Amino acid sequence: MIALDEAEKGAFVRLAAKAIDLDLRQEFLFPVLQNFDILATHAHAVMAFTIPDDARPEPEPKS
Amino acid sequence: MNEIATQDAATIARAVRQGQVKAVDVVRATLARIRVIDVRLKCFTRLLDDEAESDARVVDAMIARGEDPGELAGVPFGVKNLFDVAGVTTLAGSKILRDRKVAQHDATVIQRLRAAGAILVGTLNMDEFAYGFSTENEHYGVTRNPHDPERIAGGSSGGSAAAVAARLLPITLGSDTNGSVRVPAALCGIYGLKPTYDRLSRDGLFPFVNSFDHVGLFASTPQDLACAYEMMRDPDPAAERRADARSGRFATDGLRVGLLGGWFEQHAGEGVLDAVRKVANAFDGAERVELPHADLARSAAFCITAAESGSLHLENLRCRPEDFDHATRARFLAGALLPAEVVIKAQRFRSWFRGQVDAIFDRYDILLAPATLCSAPRIGQQSVYHDGAILPVRANLGLYTQPISFIGLPVVSAPVASDGGMPLGVQIIARQWREDIALGAAAALARKGVVAAKAFDANMISTDKPVFVEGGA
């Protein structure tokens, strides 16, 4: 997993927020970073797993 | 009269149908008891006195005319406040939804319970937008565990579970996305059912994660659980299955049982493992079995949950972030930032994982696993210490439930006593669409005395006792 320092994580999260038109306030940044760190660990585990070729995306869930 | 208010649904319905008690008297006694006990527990966010009394009079009038008011005649019930109730604003545990218009119609599952003669008496507390396992709600307060009010009831359907555990209501509805029925059912010592994904209608349910949202329910007996579930489900051509769950056709020695190891043993306290072994030992020839990559199933569920729910709330996160519960806000914001590739890969993994687990059900009728890694934590408690590791308690209460709801399998969480006094839960997991097997197994275990709802002791919530709060709302 790629190692990032706190400033780099903060910069990434702010940039990602900008992409979806979210103004991430300074007072929200630390808890968001904490949660994003946990999510990134889970995401990395999922991305690292090789799924056999026959697996297909889930269909759209029913509303 | 107050005694009738603490009975199970089957007893109340029988008494009402036979004219031994009037539905309106059941409702009055129930509401009176709630007003005394819920001051301490905070299960309810709203009581529907007038509507409930009016509905009860309709049931009594039908009985007076010799008509059949339904199998749940006069049985009071409550719903987690993310279900639409006609004339009531659907809050989903939030402040943000307070200024929405009132719902025009009842959720489909509420309509069906009412059609069976059940009486809706109130709405119940939950984690904000169902994102949590503790029901420590910043806006509506902490729901306390009826067996020890210094402890959480679990969540996110905490009000629903605590109301049944305190015998305030015999049946309540909740929702389960990652464990929100099974976790509070376990921590409160009652039965919870999370049916197969899409089995019960989600019409009129405020969504959390559309991929995983299930309507679920709570009761103090497996028979009540089965009865209420049957009233809410679509008609099933396999009518014999409906009867099986309640008639007790299933016996503990007739089922092929797998005891889940690996992921489902890690981090669990010895008391938790003892509880699952005790249940497994009630079946002849239970075998240990592992679900491949259950850890990844939990990780994938975690990612899809965060991303879908973050997306759902994006507009309010942009416009009024200060109105969210601080913990929920951080989770939604982080989820909204997750790259799409992760969600797509997680959904592909889901498809693969479902295939692996389906193959395991060729060898087993049910699988057993703990519902939680520990009994109810204290209110405000941040971590649990086990096996040399400190684990954040809230995120990890869904450790053993998330891999199962990830693929939508039906599960009964059955209550088991522990040495420490606080109850635990065991997940009885069946293959898709076979709720009847999970319910039948729970009923068979109850007949053997292996599982049982924990008795409620009203002295436990005496207002004379100090209430310990560590950083709680």
C-alpha cells in the first residue's frame, strides 16, 4: 500500500472533495481523514484480490 | 390488565380473538407501561396514542360483529423511525429530515401488519440514517439496554430491540443493512430476523444502502417472529414452508449444520465462542466450516456502504453539513470520496463470494456464527481489549454480520445466556429464500432450552440507580 503523510492525505481528500463540488471545511477534515484512512485499508484489500474472470458486476439493485 | 401488555404476540392475539380482553385495553395498558419505563430507556421517538386507540376500536368492533380481525388481532407493534407512517414525518434518526412533509402512506410492511389486526403504537429510536451499531443518537438521545442501562442497546435498530427486550412491545420492525437487526437483537437478548434480500418490501423505507437494505423484525419468541414475518411477506406458493417454521417440523437432529470458523472466531471473546459451541452441540454432527475470504466480504461491504450512502446524502453534505450527527457526517463524507473503481470491484467480488457460499449450502442446511464479538459495551465505550489487541468497538460490532448481509442470506439472531449475565446472540444462517429453515431451527433450539429471550427485570432500570455515561449523548 502506498504510504502517504498527513499533509498528502489532506491534499488528496480536499482534491477529491473538489471534484464532487464539496467544500470540505477545515473543522471536518480530521474526522474525514480518519474515516478515509480506514476505508482506504478496506479498499486496498478488495482491490488486491484477483477475482476469477467469470465474475460479473452486480446488476442494478431493485428500487 | 397490565399483565397482558407484557405478553408475547401469540398470547395477546389469542386473548383478543377469543374476547377475553379488548384490543383497546391492550393498547391502553401498553401505552401506560411505555410512559413509565421509556423515560429511562428512550426507545421511542413518538407515541401514536389516538391512532392506536382508534385502530384498536376497529379490531374490537370486528370481533363484536363476529368477523375475523386477523392473526395479530390487537397486538401492539412499533417501527424504527425510518419507515413511512401516514401522517408522520419520517426522520430516519436525523435532524435534517424534520422539516420534510409527513408521509402520505404507511410503508407496505406496516400496511400488512395492520391488515392482520396489529396496532401501531409508536416510532422507535435509531442511529442517524441507520449508520451505526449503538443508537447513541445526537438528536434523540441514547437508547439504553434494558438489561443494564449503563450499556448500549446496539444499533442501528436499537429502539426496536430494546422495546421488545423490556417487554414494552411484543413485535417491532427494524432494518438491517450490515447487522442493524442482528446486532441489537443479540445485545438485548431477543430474537431478530433479517430475511433474504428483497424478501420483504422496502416500499416506504428511507434508504441507507440500496444494495444491502433489508426490512427485519424483532420478537421475544421464534413463533412471534415467524408469524409477523409471514404476515408481511408476499404470498408464497410453497404454502407448506409457511407452516413449517411455526409447527416445529424441523428438529435439531435432522439438520446438516456448519459451525463457521476462521474469520468468525477471530477477535471473539471466549464467552462468545462458548455460546456458539453450545448451540452447535445441540445439533447432531455439526461440522466446522470456513467461508472463503469472509474478511474481504466485510471489507467490500464496508466500501459499498460508505460510497452508496455518501452519494445518497451528497446534496445535504454540500448544503447543510452541520446538521448531521458528527460521526455520521465523517463517514458519509469519506464514503463520497471513494473512487468508483473500488465500488465496482467490490460488487464484482460480491458476485464471486455469493457463488462460493452457495456451494457451501449444498452440504449444509444452516451455518452458525456469533452475532457480535462481545456483549453490550458501555455507553460511550470506545474500544474493547481482547487477545492482546485493542479494537474500536463500534465499527467492529458488525464484524460477523457484514459478510452475511453482503450476499443477502436469511438469518435469525437467537439469544443465548452468557456467564457474565449480559446476553449474546448466535446467527442461524440459511440459504437464500429459506427463512423457514432458519426460523424452524430457532424454534427447535428454543424447545430444547438452548436459546431463550432474556427475562426483563424492571428493577434494572430503577431511576434510583446512577446511570454511567462516558462521553455519550
